[in-house]
Amino acid sequence: MTLPTPFQDDAESAAIGHMTIENGRDRIVLYGNLEITRDKAGLTLARQTVDFVTRIVGILSADPNLPEKILPPDKPKTVPNPFA
């Protein structure tokens, strides 16, 4: 399985087990369940998770202009219902 390049785009998503990874240019969101069992399948999931997080840490560590904190995304704007 090929996981996305961290912080590359705002549209890519992937999964490790039942954990979803949503890629973004300024944040990565992980959600769902990741059950790592004590077997070869669990080892594969654990390695994929560690590899992906290691890539995230590498990208963040290499950025000399990394801000202290980014602002949360803008709240969605309410628009009138065009069908009402």
C-alpha cells in the first residue's frame, strides 16, 4: 500500500487498517480504529504506521520556517438555501 506524501496536497486520503489518514497542506488528520494484533498482520500495520509518522516528523523537522502554531481552519460560512 502506498501512503500519501505528508503535507503534499489537500485532497488525498488513505487508510492503515481502519484508521483513515486525511492529508492536507497544513495538517494531517488521523481518525478511526487501528487494531494492532500480535501477529504478522499486526506487525505490518505497526510498521506502516511508524513509517508514515516518521515521514511526518522528518518533514516537520526539516522545515526551518515551521511556525509555533497554525490557526485553525476557517469556520464554514452559512449561505441562504437557494431552494427555499
